[in-house]
Amino acid sequence: MEEGKFLAEYQPLVYSQMKKNVEHERLAHAYLFEGDNGTGKHEMSTWLAKTIFCENRQANEPCYQCINCLRIEMNEHPNVQTISPDGQSIKVDQIRQLQAEFSKSGFERRHQVFIIQQAEKMNPSAANSLLKFLEEPPGSFLAILETDSVGRILPTIQSRCQIVHFTPLPKGKLREKLQNDGIGQQTAELLASLTNSYDKAVEISQDEWFNGAKDIVSTWFDYLRKKDPQGFIFVQKKLLAIAKEKGQQRQLFAILLFYFQRERNQFLTQGLHAEGLNRELELILQAQQKLEANVSFQGVAEQLTLRIIT
């Protein structure tokens, strides 16, 4: 999807404001884009670079087809530099190399863009080197820092940037995007109930434990809805084996909550009463609270099962 279309759909307020800034030539010299992974930070960075260099820009929107747009898309434009972590961090040599590239002769001095992805991973030397670069820029340029952890960016760097917040994707939009990317409807709905982050949702969807767990919890849900005493035995035979860690235990209850909420929504859509489901949802929420209060997972799961089936 072209960056402009993505941003118009998923970050309309940020997109509208940045288009106005381009139109009125009010772009800041440095931006700090902060928000969850997958919310459009890098799409905005790329869109800005293409908009600045596009040879056929119309209505402050790049054409996506000219040589400059294509070179930026392929990370081959000499005046657009992108830095990402080298291993676990962004190192000072990467920032120095950036400075060297921008100091070379032959560049169009008024059109230089650099993008730093995962900027919170700059080591102290790299951060200090970048700070000097922002304080004494080699001519006109646009600096864009992307981060999902703004608190880890030096306050002195933050103060030299205009901070732009990218909101989490709405549940419906996240679900739609996941489905468009090949994830099934039910799994997309489940993932959207677990996280607001697209990247996190994709990461969860590819996790072997999650894919096994959601099927096991689905079977547990069926036992509970049928008031089947096998649900109690199922806790011991299946759930305990996949609930070794606290995070896994939390996610099992979150998945169960999703199944009951989906059932309740289907009842309401059909005009049916959902008092029993409301009670079961309350019991699951209480179980989650007990788990957070460090009551054992087995005890909480077994008690929940008994309260629902009896």
C-alpha cells in the first residue's frame, strides 16, 4: 500500500497535519516520531522523503513512480540516508558515517534527509554525536527519529525535535490490516483483542506456543459453555502443561475472555439475552485479578471452571 493511503487510513490526523506543513513549507528541521511498532512511523518518514524529492508531486502527494520516488523506495537515493541498529544498538560510527555522507560535495544542500529507526537503541556515544549534529547541522536537512520508547531518548535530543505521536491502531483497523495480510478472521479478531500493535500482533500470530494455546483454550471454552465436568479435568490434563510462565497464564485467560466476549456479542447481535454470559465474563475478570494477586494458576483455573459449570 502506498504510504499516503496507509497514513490517510490509519493515522489521518498526523497525515493531515504533515501535509499542511509541506504545503505551507513549515517542516521542522527535526522530528521525533513516537508510537507503537506498526502504527505508521516509518511510512510517514518515507512519505516525507518522497514528497520532498518527487519530480511529479501533485496536491502535496508524491507520485510514487518517478526516479526519485523509486530510488527512495529501494533505499538508493544519495540524499536520503536511513540508519537502523547494527546488532543490538546504533553505534557512534554509524552516526559519524552519516555526517561524512552529508558533508560530501555535490549534494543538494537544501534537500537532505536522514532517518534513524529504533532511535532509542543509540548507545551513549552515538546519541551524543547525533546531538552535536542536530546542534551544528551541515546545511539544511530534515532529521527524522523513529521510536517506540520515547522515554529512552535523551531529553536534550527530544528538546531539539518536534515530537509527533502516532496513536495505536483502532481495533477494527488493526483487525482489517491483519486480515488483508493473510491472517484468518477469527485469529485477527483474537490478536486485536490482545494488542493494539500491528507488529506485536504479527509476532504473536507466528508464535508456536500461541497457535497451540488458542486451540486448547477453544476446547476449554467448549467444555465450559456446555457445563461439561470434563472441563475441570481438562485444566489438569492440558492447560497446566502450557501454563508454565506467568505471561502464558495471563494470555490463556485473555484468550478465554475473548471467546466468551465473542459469544456474548453474537447473542446480542441476534437479539438474545446474555445474562449468563455476562456472569461468566465477570468470573473470568475476577480470575484474572486473582492471578495478578499471585494466587496459583491451577487454583484459579480450577475454581473458575467449577463456578462456571455448576
